[in-house]
Amino acid sequence: MIGITAYGAYLPRMRLQKKSIADANGWFDASLNGLGRGQKAVCNWDEDAITMAVEAASDCLGQDTRDSVGALIFASTSAPFLDRQNSVVVAEALNLKTNGLRAADVTASQRAATSALLFGLDIAAGNSAARSVVVGSEHRLTQCATREEMLYGDGAAALSVGSEKVLAEFIASHSHADDFIDHYRADGSKYDYGWEERWVRDEGYMKIVPAAVNALLTQAQVQASDIAHFILATDQDRVPAMLGKELGLKGDAVADNLLGTVGITGAAHPLLLLAHRLEQAAPGDLILLVGFGQGCDALLFRATDAIQSKRPKYGVSGHLARGRAEENYNKFQSFNNLLEKGLGKRAEVDKQSYLSAMYRNKAFTTGFKGGKCSACGTVQIPKHRYCVNPECGASETQLEYPMSGATGHIATWTADELTFDFNPPAYFGMVVFDGGGRLMMDITEVDPEAFATGVEVDLHFRIKQIDSQRGFRKYFWKAIQVQ
Amino acid sequence: MASGIKDKVAILGMGCSKFGERWDCEPADLMAEAFEECIADAGIDKSQIEAAWQATAIDTFNVGPGAIPLSAALRLPNIPVTKIENYCASGTEAFRAATYAVASGACDFALALGVEKLKDMGYGGLPQRSRGVTNDLFFPNVSAPGAFAQLAAGYAAKYSTNKEDLKRAMAHISVKSHANGAKNAKAHLQRSITEDQAMRAPMIAEPIGLFDCCGVSDGAACAIVTTPEIARSLGKHDLVSVKAIQLCVSNGNESGFNDWDGSYIATTRHAVKRAYAEAGIKNPRDEISMTEVHDCFSITELVTMEDLGLSADGRAVTDVLDGVFDAEGAFPCQIDGGLKCFGHPIGASGLRMLYEMYLQFQGRAGARQLKDPRLGLTHNLGGFPYQNVSSISIVGRHEA
């Protein structure tokens, strides 16, 4: 049996209230007012499709050994790099065993993640020992005062695919390629350009999806009425229910699109909705997952007896509950560089990344690995030639010591209004790790009311610095207060 | 056991430029201004100087690299000149080098000059700059006030200090320094402030407000040193001699090993212990007349009082509020106005502190003159509380 063996999700904590967008832009386009209900998850300035993928995959893998992962497939249409394999950054931040690892980026369609999932299932079918992690992550930019701005959200979801302890057995799939252009984003464009919704609905969803789904159900010899979960990611709110009716599905099988709580997370959305539904599935449930975009991927799963025994630490529900309402529309635009904002002279410092230095330091900077002295057991980060324990001081005794999963406590800190930061004040402080070691580091997503000396923190992979001159970005780990 | 530097070297002359926003001056002008005062005070000819050290910390932003700026600014007679950079201790480092050169017998007259021109950046505060190729990969996004503000968090946690009391003590430190600086024509900031002003000033880095920060200025200061014997042979009386100069540099312990709580500066404690030993000081509270410490931020001065042993650990808030370090107190601190009022042209600061000591011992400090000072201590602290360079100089009347 092959199928889904674990799942996880990530939503940025910042939840932009859509009313704030409508309030700002309704004077220009009154139709936006009708979309101004609910909220959408939006990236902090230091988050992107890579960092969210790391979060979602971490939620998926939990405490599982990461050495068994043989493939990391990353699906996104908003990856920060066009040529620098995003999946490899994710894999190294996850501390996967990179020797022997297959890594791939799947992109250029809203069904990139379902296609990536099919590749993962193919790997499992060909080599049952290989475990694949498939992660969808999306952070799309939107133009001011557009329908897309009201509807799109940011988020990520990850699935582990393999043959051990399967939670949802893969039954069958059907794919269909069709250059139906509901929207596109050409090379060099920042934003999507879409066509009339009614045409997309009538000629697209309502024709392409039923054809693929019916082919799948016939192949699998399953009745539509037996489907317990129907997942279709779309930014057209009413389409899933319309399709459910057209296909003859039970009404409660149609998954909520999370339009009012998360927004549509693009290529990540099919996996995000699937992860949400897996939390609710019972053994034996049939799950129909559809990815739509230049055709259609339809996949059928059946939940096993293990479905309720293994849940992610957060999952979609956990992240839905962790949101923080944000009413500052300007902050959203600033974080996404959608405004010509004067950042001040302190922002003008050259942020060149010296790639040779980055490469030799990446076990520390990407993997957050420190050193542990084999002579005295002292932990230090970064790793160093000499042990930092003044009682020891041994040389060449440092064993590589992974610390990205560590928790720690804040010994000293401040909120800095002077230094340049995209979200001032900049918080940083001395983190003393519970398992040993300490590091002065940036702290992100601070709630000023709850933050204090001594609070517990854990570690998250985030954007450290953006080099807008060259279009590059550095990543490093930041501390976040544990809730 | 080495005998140390005590009384082997005397200050022959000193000079200090006006500190401030010297918009119309090049670094060379500042150097010349300090040097003209110094060489006239020393009473020797420029051609007699045999070696020189130039302290500049952020050379790429102002003075320029290498030691040519000093040599060319003063048209020194093709002598060895060395540029020294060691964070905020740079000025004291130049003085240490010149002192050691004389003590070793390598030369009879040596010049130490510190200069910095910070006010060409186009904005307030120190320049935002790269920390280096590798450090930029992981260093936190920290400004100088942000680094030092954390002393307050560490200190308050250790001693369960009430936030309001700590902030009030910090304000008192700034009020005291402004009161002193108001009597100093060479200071950048010469206005008194009130405790209320300091407490309510805009926040820079929690809990450091604007008035908890020293100024940012242009300036230069210098010293010519020689042996006490040569100084006397030149007809000098009331000699001021060097009793100790010590330096301590972090080795990664505070930042990487879990035995530092962030409430004090470990390097200052190492350096001052060695300095007291070198100077033969048994009980600093009985022997030190005054201090000029590195008050880059008020909280730095507060913990430094404990690091120097002038306050017992955990007592600095009370001592500060009791006025122990005021001009009329037991241990006047920053009698010239400190970094607070002079600002901190980094390379110049250590020498500017020694300049005030020198004036005080010679009874030339005017309205600021303390009664009969015997020994004075200067202190510099560069870098961050968790990894830094700390220097201590002790100078005093030459009574050998």
C-alpha cells in the first residue's frame, strides 16, 4: 500500500482583515466592498514560499526521523528563485539527508502541487522504501485594488508520501492537460492577469473538472455519492458546491475553500485543503482531490485505520487558531514591497551576500547546526575549532550538533527603534538553549504585551536580509516566543 | 613577574579639539586643532616626535585607511606612524602604544592621536554598516543602543530591579553628565537637562531613550608622552604619569558559554583587576579620585560602576540616585560631561578622557575643577556587551 503517511500545514500568523482593503479601495472599485468580509493569511516581511515550506514540512515530519526522506518536491508559482533550486534550500533547512536526495521544483500552474504529489506517489510506487515529502507553498503578489488582492492568501502545506504507516491509501488518479488560460503570469510580470469569471466557470471548471473526475471514478469503480471529501481549490467561492451537485456528490463532502479565513493560497491550496480535511477524516473515507490549472489532476485516496492516530502538531486547524488580526493595510503593502516607500538612509547599506562564505557556513546558517565538544559535552553555536568552555578549551573536538529543534529562553533583549527593520522595532536578544549553547539572535513575531525576559522561544527559518540591489535574500533562524 | 608601566611614562602635553558637528572641518583640521594645543603644551618641536599612533575606528567612512591621514595632516617628519582600530578602545590603544614605546626606550617622545569624523553620514546615530562577510549571515539586526539596552534587561532580571527605579537611575546619570558638560566649552552638548526630560524622551531601544544615549560628534584629541626624567629636564613641574593601562578582549565566552547573565561587562572586570594591580591600588574606593567611563549609554555607566568596584554588585541604582557619582559625590564620574556631552568620535574618546584627567591633575579644569584629585581612571568599552573590548587607564600625579 502506498499513500499519504503524514501531513502538516503552515499559515502566516498575520491575518489581514479584508475590510481594511475594501475601506482603502472601495471608492475606486465598489465591487471590492462585496469581497471585504473575513480575513486572509499574509506573510510577515521575513516570510516567503521557502520559509513557509520549511514550516509546513516541519509540521508534517514532526519528530519523525528525517533520514528516511528520499525526495523533496516543492510546488509553487511564487518561489523566490527562478534559478537556484528552492527545494534544496528547503531540504537543507529541514536537515534532510542530502546525499542521495532527489529534489525538484514544480511550478507554472495552480495544479503544480497535485502534479508534485503524483510524482511523489510515482516514486513510492517504484521504490516502496523511498519516502517523499511534497510541499506546496505560495506567496503571490497582487495589485492594489484588485479582486486578486481580496482573494489571495499566503500559506503552505506538506504531505509525506510512502508505504509505511499509510494514513490515506492512494487508489487512483487521472490527469488531463488543456491550455485553458483562466489567468496567466508571464516572465517578468509581478501579477496575475485573469479572464472573466463566468467564462472560467462555465468553460473551465464546469467542463474540465467533471471530465477528469468521471474518468477517475470509472477507473476506480467508485460512485460519486460514496466520496466523503471533495477538495477543489478555486478562488470562485460557489464553484465547488456547483461541481459537487454536477458530479452527484453528497453536499457535506464539499470542502470549505477557506476563502474567508485564509484566502486562496494558490498552488499550495489543494494540499492545504487536503491537510485540513485529513484532520476530519474517518477510517474508510474516500477523499477526492482535484488540482485545476491548464487541465486537471484528480486523485482518489481512502483513509486507513491510522488516519486518526497521527496528527500534526499544528495542522491547518492549529494555524487557523494562531492568527493575529491585522487591520493595517499599509503594513501588508509595505511587507510585500507594493509601495514606493522611503525606507531611510539606514536601509541603503549594501547587503551583498558573499556566496563562498555562505556555502562554507550553511550547516550553521541553513541547518542551524552547532557543535558539541566530545571531550566535555559543552554545546556551542556556531561550531568552533576550540571548545568555549573555559575549563575545557579542547581543540578539534566539536561534533556537529543539530539545534533547529531546540527551545530556549530569553536572557537579555531589547526593542530597537534605531536600526533599519521592515517592521520596527527590531527585537533581538540572547537566547539560552535548553540543551546547551546560546546565541544573540533576531526575534520575530513579537507580541509586545506578552514578551519579557525569561520567556520560552523556539526557532524558525526566516528571511534574514533582502538585497534589493541584486534580488537576493539571505535566510537564517529567528526566535519566536512559544505560545 | 613584569613590573608594569607604573610611573615609567609621563604625559608631556595634551590637546583636544572642540567636539561637535564640525561641518566645516576635514579630519585633518580636527587633528591639527588638537595637535597645535598639544605641541604648545609639551614645549617641544614637532621634529622631536619619533613615533606616532593614530586611532580611528570607522576609517572607511571618514578619515581613510592606514596611518597616512595623521602623517599627512600634521606633516610629521617621515617617522613611523601606525593606525590602530580596536572598537571604542582605539584611543586608549593609541595611548598604550605610545606609552609602551617610551617605556621600552625605543623613543623619547611619542604621539598618540585619536580622530573621528562621524557627522558626514547624513543621519543621526552611528553609521549603519556591514559587520563583515560572515557575520552578516547571522548577526542580529542590532544597533549600538540595541546592543547595550540589553544590559538593562540582564541587570533588572538579576537584581529584580524595579523598571521605574532603573530608568530613573539612568536618567540621573544623564542629568549629572549634562550638568557637568554645561561647564565645558569643548563639549558638543552644553545644556543642562532635567530628569523628567530624560525619562520622557523618545524610546530608542527599550529602555534606552534619546537622553540615555551619548551624542555623535566629530573630534580629535592627542597626547605626547615621554619619560618623567625627560619631562623634568624640560622644566616641567606637576607631572602627570601613567599608573596602569590594561586591555581585555572577549574570547567568545559571554556570547557562547552559559555562565554570563548579561548584567555586567566581564572584560571590564578582568581589565580593572589587572589595572589596580599594576597601579598598586589596594582599595579603589579609598584611592580613586575620579573616573571618566564609557557612558555610550546611561545603562553602560551604571553597570560600569559595579564593574570597577566603586559600587557593590546590585547597588549601583541606589548609589547613582544617592549622587555618589555626581560632581560633588564621592567618585565624580564624567566631570567633563562624558561621552554624553562630548559625543563619541570613536577614536578620539579615550584620549579626550585622559585630557580631562590631565587638566584636573594640573588644576586647569576651570569651573569643573575638583579639589585635590590624586588618581583618575578612564574606561572604554567597544563592541557589544556580549563581545567587546574593554580598556582601563589609570593616571595620576607623579609622586615618585
